[in-house]
Amino acid sequence: MKKQLLIIPFIIFLLILSTFFYLLIIDRNPFELPSNLLNKNVPSFKAKTLLKNENFVSSKEFGNEKILVNFFATWCGPCRDEHVFVKRFSKEKGIRIIGINYKDSPSNAVEWLKNLGNPYSDIPVDKNGRIAIDWGVYGIPETFVVNSKGVIKYRHVGPITKKIYKKISLLIEEIE
């Protein structure tokens, strides 16, 4: 009877141990945040643009070509770090990039782009953060890849690094 009572804790221990090892070997990234917008259409929004002072209407802009959408701000240190890679997408990959200026001073943003270069074809201004909320942005920088049908195919949270640049470059070539 005592031996049978010892078997139950041993089996529970083995179950816990096997669960632990399973979680160690599966391919998962605990820093990757899921997005409800993956494989869904771009949220519709309307905003003033930073440089042209025109209305940006998302329904007119998305759905014709592959587009990289980058949420950025001048007060964001990682945004400055990733800007080199955002410019590379524009120059080397020839993809259209829309930069959404998040809760920023327009004059600071204009000066920032003059100093660092402007890879963006359009820059809608998200002064109150509403556009970011609709896109499910947790914090900036965040980058999205939108296919030619206006569907979000990829989301990257955080700054683009050399490794992420290569990953997104491959993805851009693969999507339609």
C-alpha cells in the first residue's frame, strides 16, 4: 500500500518534468507579442500628413502594392537606431514605406527627418495615439508588412536590427 502511494507523486513529478522539457525544446519567442491583425485588412483611418499637410486616407493608400508601415517618434531612442534599416528598405528593396509619427511634435519630426533622411513616402500624424491603438501597437517602434491586397502579413515589435532586416527582406520577397 505504501509503495502505491509513492507512485502517485512520482508520476506527477514526471508529468511536471516532461512539461518543463517540452516547453524548453519548442520553438517559441517569449518576447514576440501576438497580433490580432495578422492576415486581416489594414484598419481604416484618416489623418493629416506631416510634410504635405494633406489628408491621408488609408482606404486609398493600401491595397495596390506591398507597403512597410513604421510607427516612429523623435523622442524614441530605438527609432533613431532602426532608422538606418528603414532607409535601407526604401533604397535597396524599393518598397514603399509609410511612417506613422506617433505622439510627437511636428516641428521635431520635420527636423529629425532633415537630419537623418526621409525614407517615407507618406507620414500620417498620430498626435493622440488613436491610429496606434487601432493597429494594436504596444510601444514604438513597431513595423508592419502589408501585402498588395491591403492585408497585414507581419508585425515586428521593437527596433529593426540587422537580423530583423534580413528576415523582413525575405518576407517582402515572398508575399504577394
